Amino acid sequence: MEWLAAAFAPRRDHKGMSTPSYAARWWLPVCTGVCGWWAWEATDGFLVMAAALTVMVATPLLTAGWYVIGLVSARTPPRYLLEKAERAHKARLERKAREAADLDAA
């Protein structure tokens, strides 16, 4: 189940800010693609109606999916996007701690 934790773990960038998990990132193209394919078949290939139906159906599905993904992601510890981002964030925290210590010493 390590892949499940890796997919749903919130990601942190080089500044330590939370970004969406990989599951949330992949939900948009998967949901939109499936809805688009379904709408294309349902409208017999009429482009304007297929696009409108895709937007109309995908919007609530995306919202519901991201809500569920958010509930699952809240239970997993955050991970960094890249090792380099983790090093950059930790170096930034150390630099801030040194600056604060220097200000206290002065």
C-alpha cells in the first residue's frame, strides 16, 4: 500500500507550501477524458454539444473527487515534490533560524 500513500500524500514545494497530491493532479485529465469520451458517444460526435456536456458533467465530478481525495490526503503525512525541494526548504529554515539567532545576539 506504499503506492497508495505516495499517491495521496500532499506535496510540499521548495518553500514548504502545500500543493496537491499526485492523485488530485491526475484526477483532472482522467475525469475530463472519461467525461469527454462519454459525451462524444452520447451526442453522436456533435462537437459543441459534446464539449458542453463534458463541462456540465465533469464539473461536479471533479469537485466531488477532489473533496474525497482531500479527505484521504488529510490522513497521510506530506512529502516533498523532489529531494531538491526538501533540501532547499530545510536550508531555508536553517538560514532563518541563524538570522533569528543573530538578531537575538545583537
